[in-house]
Amino acid sequence: MSKSKSLTKLPSLKCGNDKEAAATLQGLIADAQQGLRRIVTAGMYIEWLVTNLKHGQLGPWIETYCPNVTVRTVLNWRTTARNVCDWVGLKSETISEMPISADKLISLPDSDIPESLKPIRKKIDNLLSECKSAKGLQLAFNFGFSQADVDESTGVVTNKRGNRSGKGNPKETREAAKAMKIKADMENAQYESERITKWLLEMADHKHAGSWLTNAQLKDLATACDTFSAYVSRLNASRSTSRINA
């Protein structure tokens, strides 16, 4: 058993059935390669998983149960889905309380969607019908539907030849999308920090780093560690000064 596994308890969904949930996500991951709708479906399921995990456990859970996909990819899909949720007014609290998992809101036939969720499903359908790719959807959120009229009650996007004054994606929506991306980047950085820390602790012996890495690689790694250590020292000193002056 590795040092990291012996020191850290494996994450687990509050609802249980980790392996079953992982199998579902694995299938959705495979489907996500085939189009925007499936990417959003996978992202919605990931968002549902997050509501069943403690804060910060998504990365370790994915690493444990879905090792064939990178955490960065999962976080990107989640960000796309969260942008869609924000656009249609679907809150995290609502996702955790829905009678169906969030992915089924998109994947189930319309006739099987609970009546209370059908207006949201309609908005999602209308939005995804206008954006053919994840990149196109992200551009729409970042810069607004500058060549479109948007019906806020249905989510219908009607293309126009020119932009009308006062139309397009509101500034608040663009700012919300930017904030979501920043949060996703922060979550990814936090996950990478934990992963690298565990890796360094695991590698710090002759059996691992001493046997597997060349002298040049060890030198580069040591330089990188020294550089980061020096930065942390400066950061801590700066924070200490700020607390004293506060």
C-alpha cells in the first residue's frame, strides 16, 4: 500500500454505491466524446455527484473510481454543465433535491420528466439546439449571443443578421460564467496541489525517486521545489505583515 493511500481515507458518496455511480459516469464519459448534449449530460451527472461528496473530494473520487479520465476534463465538463444550469436558472440546491439525477433531466424522454422540471428541460433543449459544440456554447456564455434574441421564459435563441441595442447575453451572465471558470480553475489547482503533495511524499525515497529518476530529472525537481518553497516563504511573510498592520 502506498504512503498516500495509507494516510488518506478513500472518498465515498453519501448515498453509497460508489462503483455503480462510477460505472454510470464511465458510460457517460464515453458518450461525451460524441457531442455537446452528451458532454452536458455527463457534466450534469458530475454536478449531482458533487452534491453527494464532501467539499474537495470530487478529484480524489474520480482518481479512485474513474482512472481513465483526467480530473481536468471532468472539471471542464462540470463547468460547461454549470454554465447551462446558470443560464436556465437551475440551482445546486435544486439539483440535490430533484427526484431524478441531473443527467436524466437531459437524457430521459420528455414524457418521463417530472412536470415540475419540464420548463427547465425545455429551456435546456432550446439552448443546446442553437449551440452545436462545447466551444460554441462557451463563447456564447463568455461574449453573449451578440447575433441573437433570447426569450428568457423559454431559453429560445433566435439568430438575427445584426445585433439590436439592449439584446444579447446580459453582463451579469457573462460575469457569472467568468466566475464559474475561475472557481473551476481554483478547484483544479487545489486538486493538483493535493495530488502533487502525495506524489512527492510517495517518491521521496531510494526505492522510488532514487531508482526511477535520472540525475538531471532529480536536479530539475529539486530546483522546482526550492523555487516554490521560496515563494511560499515570501507569501507567508507578506501575510504575517498584513495581519500585523490590520
